[in-house]
Amino acid sequence: MEKKRLPSGILSILFLVLVSYSALAVLNLLPLYFEHIGGQPGEIGFYVGLFSLAAFLSRPFGGWLLTRQKPMKILVVGLILMLGSTVSYLFITRLGWLLGLIRLFHGVGFSLFILAALLIVVLKTQEKERAYAIGIVSVGFMLPLLVAPALGEEVIQRFGYFFFFLLVIALAAIPLFYALVTKIHLPRPSAREEGRSSGFFHLLRQKRIILIVVSTFLFELGLGASLSFVPLLAHSDSSMRAGLYYTFLGLTAVLLRIYGGQKLRFWGSPKLLFPGFILLSLGGVLTSLSYDDWMLSFSGVVWGLGAGILYPHLTALSVEGVHSKDKAKVLSLFASSVDLGFALGPLSFGWVSELLGIRRAFFVFAALILVFSLPLISILQSKLAKES
């Protein structure tokens, strides 16, 4: 086994992502407040979705902006927008255009922040250690889900929504203050790396990039559907606890990214994409067969193995061999495929479940993701082999 070491600054980015995502994880309970102030289900869904829509639409702008400004400046701007939006929720007493504007700014701020954070990780790392570093930083996406929503629910029940928003504001303020007082030095581009960046359409015409973007979309399509509909499955015809699924999925993905990225010699290899998608699909099959907490927890472990492999590997491969001026734009294309898959996953899964039932929908989704992903990964691996 080969023990890898993280470059300086990566743990600082992990801290920023961890605390920022903790604020967002607590805000998963925001629909409860929207209902509290008179929102109907259709309205609530609209305002919740505005955040993801804004993040998705602003990805190309963020990628373009990062080719012209230093990543730390964009990261701070994103954190300022996120904090300002979070503070503004205190003044919302009814659903309307002001809330819509706040949700849009919040989504844009999140998009800028996470793109800048990922770009800093990419620029600070060599290709052989990049999947490990991205895996470590992406731990910050998973850990908050284990405790933050439960903490927010407890605050609402004990103290009310005012203190709920104060908690979120504090969590949003900490990373901004930390980013303002922390210096992360980035390597200067060499003369060979200087020059103009490519356009988005030129990048999308590259076969390797489009294969990674589509593969990422399929991965997030399945993950988004799973995270959204497991609670409905758990309570449809049994008394299973959906929280166990999330706990085991999150812990498995976190432990795999930390231990596997540090210890496994083959971590970062595109050969891991095949088992990653197979595990993801197997997790869907096991979820469809779950009738008790043990089986549901085990399906969460298998999902966690697939997710633990795929996100850091697909992210690292998306920028491998890409000109330094184009890395920000490629990352924005990658992040857009994440947003789109995560948004369309629940929508398409809902259609399938209405036709076939929720259990069969998990099985069908798992099979479709496997059928479509394996040829893509096979072509991608052949393409990477020719380039190496």
C-alpha cells in the first residue's frame, strides 16, 4: 500500500466545504418554514427548486469567471452571497418574489463557491493524488447529512424558527470569516500553460469530456432518485427507518474516500469506474428488495461504495490532461452534469414509480443505469488508454 500525503491548503478547503454544507444541510428543513408561513406543496417545490436551477444555470458563468479572476476571490464572493441570502431568510414572512430572488442569489453563491473550491484542489494537486484530494474534500459534502438536519429539527422544536435561522447564519458566517483570514497559495502557471482558454462548445466536442459529463449525469441521476425516494419506500409498506440508509451510505462513502484514497495504490485509476457503477446499480437492486432495517442499511453500504468511488474519480478524470486555462470551464461542465442529474433523478423516478410502483422503480432504475453506463465507461477507458 502507498500512503499519500495531501498538499497544503487542502484541509482548509475541506473545512470550508464542511461548514458551508452544514448550513445547507440544515436548510433541508426550509420547506417546513415555507409551510409554516402558508406555502402550498406546489409553491414550496418551486421555491426549493429555484436554488438548484440557479446553481445549474450559473455554472458556465462561474467557469468563465474563474478563467479571469483568482479562485480565492471567487470563493469569497460565493460565500458572501450565501451568507447574505441566509440572513435574508429572517425577513421572509410570506412566499413571493423576494423569496424567489433570495433563492436565486443563494444558488448562484453556492455555485461560485463550490466551483472555486474544486478548482483550488485541482490546481494544488498532481494527477496521481488528485482523486484522493477530491475524495477528502468531498467528505465535506457527506458528513453534514449525518447530524445537521437532526440538529436543525431539534432547534425548531425547542426554540422556534428564529433560532433555527440564527444557527444557519452562524454556520454560513464561519467559512466566510475563515476564508478572509486564511491564505492558500496556488502555483503560478508556467509559460507553456499561458494563453487563451477554449470555448465551452469546443470542450464539449472532445470525446473524453463528453463521455465523462454523460457518465456523471447518469451517476447523479441514480443517486438523486435514491436519496429522494428511499423515505417513501421505507414508509410505504413497512416500518423501516430511512435514516439508517442515509447514515450507512454517508459513512461508507466517507470511510472509503479517506482510507481508499490514502492507502490503495490503484485509487484514481479509471478502471475503478466499472466497479463503481456496478456497485451503484447493485445498491438499487438491494434497495428494491429491502423489507427490514438490516437490508435497507446494507443497501446503503453498497450505494455508499459506489458513490464513494465515482464522485472523486469522475471529478479527477474530467480535468486530467486539460490545459490549465480550461480546467475551470471543464469543472463547470462537470458540475452542471451533477446538478442536472440530481434535479432530473427524482423527477424521472417519480414517473417510473407511478407506472410500476416504487419497489419496481428502484430495480428498473438500477438496470437502466447499468445498461447505459457500462458502454460509456468502456469507450472512455479505451479513449484514455490511447491518450496515455
